[in-house]
Amino acid sequence: MAIPRYTGAVSNAELDDLLEVCKALANPTRLQIMGWLRDPSDHFAPQADPVEEVGVCVKQIQEKAGISQSTASQFMSVLQRAGLVESTRIGQWTYYRRNRERIAALPELLSASL
Amino acid sequence: MAIPRYTGAVSNAELDDLLEVCKALANPTRLQIMGWLRDPSDHFAPQADPVEEVGVCVKQIQEKAGISQSTASQFMSVLQRAGLVESTRIGQWTYYRRNRERIAALPELLSASL
DNA sequence: TTCAAGCATCGGAAAATTCCGATATGACGA
DNA sequence: TCGTCATATCGGAATTTTCCGATGCTTGAA
């Protein structure tokens, strides 16, 4: 049984975490989407449920980004797995919104890692 | 001639910049290297020139990371193009060190973009 | 000048990512 | 119950990234 060695200021889990975030953001469209989600009502048309509460549905993101439906769905999954967005299913829609806590913690994670 | 439209809080150039940073960090080895460069003397053996001043030579990084010489050189180029490290050539060695200003500015860039 | 060390670049095989259309699932309305 | 809409997932072609060995360049010592 190997004894884990203390390797620095940041745990491996945190580094893996940061890596996932970087991979998720290492795509121009996904990075843009994150920007649009900062001010949803500025970038997306009105929809059934209030944008500011639940977020933006996949269809709106797909149209805005000019990508296929399947790609839009996959992109949002990638962002969600990285913890950058949260989702709520209401009826036939899945609404995505920024994960504010997580995003607010990123600068600190960055400062601690590089 | 198209008139550029104001599209939000962050310029396209800044987004491209952030994208390059994310791409550079979206690799486990490169991310690790950035961490090692925070405390070079803790992670690398002594070398001809003082680590704290000029940085770490490619050979040390290569050995620490367990990658080939060519890969080490390429990885450092990627990090440099993203602005994350600076280099100094002294004799036969190329020393790489963190770009402190740039790294210090990252949290703000991040906060402004997502 | 010659040799070796350190680094950068080239060429390419393998792996991962991108992004699509097709298809499946569940919700809603007629 | 059917058909439609929004979304998720599957399978795969195209592109990009990864990472290597081979090669070329520059420096410093002999």
C-alpha cells in the first residue's frame, strides 16, 4: 500500500477538477455559451419559463450558437460535468444556468494551482 | 465594411486569449508543470543557473514529467504562446519561469468572461 | 575544428475531440 | 391515442491533439 506523499499546495482532486474545467472551456463555442449565460435576457429570446430563474433551454442555446441539437445537448453536458452550469428540467425543457458558487470559486482555485 | 457591435463585457480578443489559456491548461502534464513552476526549488534539482531567477531548463522539466525531450519542448512552447510562461536562453539552456503578471491577471479575466 | 549537450522543429501514428444525422425517450396538446 | 416538440443518446466521419523518434541548430569544451 503506497503512502500518498504531500506534493504541494493543491490536492490531486483539485487539480483534476481544474483540468476538467479547462477542458470544458477549451472550445470556442462552449466558452461563448458561458459568456451568454451571464446575461441570458440580453442574449436569448423570451421563453416559457423565466430566464433569470431557471436559465436557458437547450433549443435557444443551439440556435444562438448555430450548432446542431445533438451538439448543443452534448456541450451543455460537458459544461455540467465540469460543474460550470446547473440544470432544471421543467416539462419538455431542460434549462441551463451558470453555477454561480462554482464560478465564483474558480479564481481561488486558479490562484492555488498555478 | 462591417461595424463591430458591442457584444458584452468582454472583447473578442480577450475571449480568444482566455481560450488559448484554457487550451494550454487542458492537458494534465502541462497543468502539472505550471504547478511545479510555482516552487521550482521544491520540485527540481539544482542547475547551472539559479532557478528562482531565470526558471527551470527544459531537461529538468522533461525528466520530472517523464516525457520525451521533443514533447517537453513543445509543451513549453504551448504554455509560452498562451502567455503563461516566459523564457530566457542562457548558453545551451532555455529556462522557463511563470509569467507572474499574466497569471495574476487571470482571475480577473475569468471573472470578466464567465 | 570536432564533439557532445541542450533545445527546437519536422513528420507522422495513435488517441481524443468535434460535430453531425439518426434514433430513442418523455411531455404536451389535439 | 397520435403526432409533435424538446431533449438525450448513439454511431461515426472529420478534425485536432498528443507524443514520439529523427533531424537540425546553437553553444561550449576539448
